[in-house]
Amino acid sequence: MSRLCGRLVPSLFRATTAHLHTTPSCSVNITFIEKGIERHVKAIRGDSIMETAKDNHINLPSVCGGMCECSTCHVIADQATFDKLEEPEEEELDVLDAVDGVTETSRLACQVDVTRGIEGARFIVPDSFSDMR
Ligand code: FES
């Protein structure tokens, strides 16, 4: 199993956690705010925020597919959410450094795991994205 940017490669990770998708108690409520509109979704523990966005048709291009290379999965967490998240890895911070519109609570959605601890998390989806590759 390979790791990139401190995470398992998403496709491999999803394959090993496929059984979790059938258990409702494994879901966490999160909100995406896209163009000012709140979208409340159920996120599956073990998925990333990027995968959750894609599964729910949120506009996060995620061009590199979760490899921590492109920055097109940039989201802005509200402060309460940001405080609940695991610390970002150095690779994520390096990518975020080059992103237009980055904030103190910016994260790459592909590097944030859905865990029970982020119940109620809120993420703003920027109106535009830049691919930093
Ligand atoms: S999908 Fe490319 S950095 Fe997250």
C-alpha cells in the first residue's frame, strides 16, 4: 500500500473501506457552502472531504485525484471546524502556500479525512480554483 502526502492513495483506500459504505452509523453530517448556498450532506467515515464532495456533486475539480499536487480541492473551513481537524502534513502546507485566496483555515479537501470528530463540519468552496502543478 502506498502513501502520498501522509494519506493512503484514495483509490486503494476506498477499496479497503468499501464495507463501511453500507453502515449508516458510519456517516457524519457536514456542510459545504458553495456560492453562498449551504449543502448539507452525509459523509462516510474513512472517505476524504474531497471524495465526499465528489459523491455529492460539489464543484471541487480535484484535478490530481487526491495526490496533493494540484490545489484544486482547496476549501476553507470555518474556525470551529478547523480546530477539530488533524494538523496538515508539510506537503499540504507547501501546496497551500501557492494558492490564491488561501486563508488561515484553508485545507486541501483530499488531505482531510472524515472522522466522527468532525461532525457538523463546515467548508466553504471557493468560487475559483488554481492548479498549482
Ligand atoms: S485533489 Fe489535487 S491537491 Fe487535492
